[in-house]
Amino acid sequence: MTVSLKLYNTLTRQVEEFKPLNPPHVGMYTCGPTVHDFAHIGNLRTFIFEDLLQKVLEAEGYKVVRVMNLTDIEDKIIKKAKEKGVSLEEFTTPYELAFFEDLRKLNIKYADIYPKATEHIGGMVKYIEVLVKKGLAYVAEDGSVYFDISKFPEYGKLSQLDKREVKAGARVKADEYSKEDVQDFALWKSVDPGEVGYDSPWGRGRPGWHIECSVMSQQYLGETFDIHGGAVDLIFPHHENEIAQSEGKTGKQFSMFFVEGEHLLVNGQKMAKSLKNYFTLRDIEAKGFEPLALRYLALTAHYRDKLNFTWKSLQAAQNALNNLREEVRDWDQSKIGCAEYERRFFNAVDNDLNVPQALAILWELVKSDYPTSAKAESLLKFDKILGLKLDEYLGKPLEVPEEVQKLVDQREKVRKNKDFQKSDELRDEIKKMGYEMEDTPTGPKVKKVL
């Protein structure tokens, strides 16, 4: 096992050497979906980055336990379920199932534990009781409970709060609020009669969004764990509030590393339904693209850089993935690898997950003059991290349907007779059947068009 892995830690704003608390074990918590809709491609980019991080850790010999929460109670969920006249579970279950299907299609390894917020209400109530007893939280007139940020001197250390305006005495009850507002936040939210709620010492209510992650992460990973992952838009207020309530309760550091992925833009803009640039995996598949093309596209940008999604860039990713598959179809396999390429590849991923560089090194390997039997072994090692399922194509020549092969043979004959017009006509006919031709020194090569 190596100790060379380095990660950018949002807590310190530095790239640091990763040293787990209890090697070789690594505890990793990643914020999961709020299941009020299908996950959009920005969410999926974050989940792909977290999957890459886990796979790099495991490639380096660490034993990772990853927990990802499912937020199945929240303002939007309650509102939408009420509008449809169904229970929370009836409303959220289809989106939960769709989420796991998205992970499968993107070759994202499932987390070890997927705790649901609704299954941990009792633990949240007990957690909040401790914060109230310690004077870190107070009960409002309506029975809601708020965390008093003035009682936690380190509040803002993750998001560098000195750049923001603190609104003394102000408080916010909604699950979502301005990214610039700094206010006491709700731990427990009172509800009106007839609304979804649970019994508590402060009256009927439900938990705030932030308390869910503190309770569930610490229940399964302990009071202090190694890595907290997510997207940059969660740094404030979500991750900031998690730190405040968790460290306020335990007096111990919450997570040693906070590792957050940047936004995905669509045509240079923030994704929004109002802009009609809000896409899910279903939208991608409806246009004829594979889910793994989205994964390939995500590999082309560093996780801390914005990634601009366009249909043109997705097409380029699909083409590159198709080309990569075709390159390795005729390779032989052995247990011999290419040590120099492996060294460079793992140096790249160990350097704060420089996956774009690692992907470039993979292509260098593919195009190199090394024997395919040697290249194949290294390729498979690389793909355990990249997750492109290249093992399904490696050394497995394309099975060309008989009717297509007849046209290929016919085209080869007319091409040798220099009847180029007929040759082009046959090429077009082959393409209409979902295949394309590449003329090589050793003869025609047939590829599947996706």
C-alpha cells in the first residue's frame, strides 16, 4: 500500500498527503440525492467523481467503507407528495430506484450503506437534545429548534465565512436559503396540524436538512472519519452547518478531509429547468448516447474544474469511447504489463485525482508499440479506476451479422476493381445498417455505429 495519495482539502485550502485515521481502513461519507426527482447530470458528475476517489483508494490497498445518505424527507418532497395525494414513501420510492439504476448504468460502485433520513428520526431527536443541553441550540416559540451559530466560534472555517455577512439574531427555517445568508439554522422544524411530522420533546415536527448528515455519518463511521465528499455548492451552508453541529456536540474534528467536486455547466450556463438546459440520464439515452459516454466526458475534466456539457462534447466522448473499444478488440491478453505506463498513470491519479492526465496516459499506452498482450494487462488495471468496462471489449472481435459481412466482402471486390462509386454506395448501405468501414493495410475493419 502506498502513502503517496494527495488530495485537496477544502478545510485547509491545500493539497495534502492523505493519511487515514485507522489504516488500511478508510471511512468515507458522501452526500446523496434528495429523492424528489431524477438525478440530473450535474449530480451524476459528482457521483462519478466520488466513485473515482473510492476506486483510487481501493487500488492503493485501502479498505473503504462508504456511506451515502438518501434524503427522503424535505420541503420539496413534502410539497410534491401532497400535490399528488400520496405518502412520502410512495412518492420517493420510484426516484430511489431510478437513482440506483443510474449508478448501475454509469458503472458507479454502490456505497456500503444507504441510510434514509426517515429511518433515523429517533437518532436525530437525541442528537438535537444534546445540542440543546449544551447551550448550542435553542427552542423557538413555535417549537422549532435552531443551532446558535454565535456559540460555535469556529463557524465559517470551511467556507471562509469572513467574506460573508453575519446576520445577528436572524434565523432560517427553510431547507434551502441564500448561499450568502449566515443565520441560525433549523435543527428541528415545527409543523402545522395535518402536515408530515414526528413526535419530539418540542412538539410535532421534522428534522432540518443539515442534521440528517451529521447523525447518519457519525452513526456508521464514528465521531471522526476520514473523508467527507460532495459538490462545491454544499460547502455553504450544508457542510458548514454539519461541522458546527457535529463538532459542537462531540468536541472532536468531524471529518479530516472535505473533498468537493466542481459544477457541471450546460452550454456555459448553470443548469436550470427554467433555462431548459436541465438534463437527466434519461434525456441522454433518448438522444442515442450511452450512459458511459457521460462517464467518459466526466473523466476529461479535473474534479475541481468546471465541466461544460454540450451535446457536441458528449458526442465527442461517445466517439472516443467507441474508438477505444475498437482499438482493444483484437488484443491478446497476458499477465505482463507495461510498468512505465502504470507508474505514470498511478502517479497521475495519486496527485489529487488527475484523471484527465491519467486518461491521456491510457491513450498513449493504446497507441504505443508495446505488444498488445503487455498493454492489455495495464489497460485492465487502469480501467478498474476509470470504469469504462473495457474488459467487455478487450480481445473480443466484433460479431458482424452475415448480411453486413456480405456487403463488406462485395465492397472489397469492387474497391479492388477501382469502382469507387459503387464502393461508396456500399459503404453508405453498410452505414445504414449500423456499421461503418475503415480501410486498413491488412484489409477492411468493421465498426459498430452507436
